[in-house]
Amino acid sequence: QGFLMGAFAALMTETGTVGMIGGAELPPLTNAVKGFIAGAEYVDPSVNVLSTMTGSSEDAAKAKETTMAFIDKGADYVGAVAASAGLGSIEACKERGVYAIGGAGGDQFEAAPDTVVVSVIKDISVPIMFAYETYLAGELEPKIYRVGVAEKAVYYSPFHDFEDFVSQDVKDKLAEIVNDLAT
């Protein structure tokens, strides 16, 4: 999830500075922040990535304050993986006129239709169904299974009102990145 968010931010930034907020110090969230950094640097090694963990997935005020600080440092695209606290980040982006990248279990466009350019959706039903079907087939083993982009568990939302704002070149590069991750 984070990798796709970071790749999008790096492709779209005009300031060369992007930001990523993580909530609670939990592996899925810390890994998403690390993934954002990796995705941004994959696209543009010179991009300046501001990132932090707020320590809370409920404290929207803290996420908003942190996002404001990132915007003050030049971030023009900010993503958040912080559950309900992520809405504070989107609110800060809306107030300051910069763009947000949603990072949740669903499309966050409706939270701020003039601000959320795209969401990177993590659909947890896909790995649950994978595990269930693997179990029913008698093939479930005690090991780690990676379920992600290739299995459509992580994907970009539609661009909604930003369809014309995001260039075809950027869309093509995103499709290439998704394809590379899926193979």
C-alpha cells in the first residue's frame, strides 16, 4: 500500500517534497510508511520524503498538526495510514490547498472530493478469502503467504474528479509499476 502511495506522490509532486503519516506503531503501519519512502525513491531518488509515526490511529488532531508541519516544509502531496486519524491529515491538506492520498480499507475520495486525488486501497477480504480457500483445498501450510498487488488486495482507486488532472503519462507509469509489482 505505502509503495503505491509513495510512487504516486513522487510522480505528481511539483515541490519535490512529499509526506507520509503513520498512526500507531504497528508493523502494518510502520511497513506502509517504509513502503511509501521506497515507492517515492523508486520513482525519483531525489524526492524529499517527510515521514513520521504519530503513535495513534485515533488522534486526528495530531495527524492534522503533523500534516500541517509537513506542508510548512513544502510537502504538496501527503498520504496517511492512520485509520480514523488519517482524516485529520486529509483535513489539513484540504485547509492548506495541497493534495491528499488516501490510504485505507476503502476509497477516501468522499472525505474531501476536492483534495483526495487517489486512494490506495488495502482490501483485507482478499487475503482472508485466500486463506479460507487454501484451507478448504487442504493446502494451507504454516508459512507466510504474501498477498498483495498481484492478487488485487492492494490497488489504486479511480481518480474521480481528478481524472483529467492526472496526466496519461502518470497513469501509464502507475500501470507499469503495478504490473512490475504483480510479476
